[in-house]
Amino acid sequence: MARFQPIGAKLIHLLGSIGNMFPEKWENLINDIKDRFEVEDSGKEHSDEHGGIDTEFIIFKGPLGKIKLEFITKPVVLDKKTTYSQRVGSETNIEYIYSPDEKTHRLVAYKWDELDDGWVEMDADSFKK
């Protein structure tokens, strides 16, 4: 059991920085997880909504139980245009302008909840000391 403590501590440290993450750090984390834990599933998904969102995920059993990590990459919002009419009952439309080359990256962690039989997002503040 002692062999899991270093990666457990590293995992908790990385989960403490939930939010911003860079692709290199994500790749290192994935490699560490694959080397030390039983991986149940992993993959990539793409959505054309909001300028194109790429999501990579991995599900594994670790020292904290069953964990799902998602690495989300999406384009930076450059501008937001609101169009509306001053007539009563008219619609307001919001159009976002996305950067074609600048991206933001975010890490989201979930823990499997046996009672609810579903994923519960892990709060980054619970890992900060």
C-alpha cells in the first residue's frame, strides 16, 4: 500500500490546482495514472458548440476511490455582440466571437458516488492546505 502514497500525494496536489492546466502537465498526469492505477476508460470527445470544445477524459481507481478527470480545451472568447430591438416582446441575441488559435485549458475532477450512482464534481478548495 505504501507504493501508492507518492502518486496519491501528487494526485491530491494536482487536484488542488483544479481549474487551469496546461497540455504538457495533463500528459504527464495521464502517464503517471496509467503507470500506477487501473484505468477503466479513457478517450476524447469533440463538440462543435461554443467555437469547438475538445474534452479528454480518464477514469481510474485510485487512493481516493473511482475518479474521472476531464481536460477541457476551448477557444478564447474575443468578443460578445448583443443584438436587440427596443420593441416590446422582441428577442435579445448574443453572439460570441471565438479566437481561431488561442485556447484555454481546464481540468475538472469527479469522484464516483456509490449512493447516488453518479459522478460528483470535486471541489478544488477541499484539497488546498
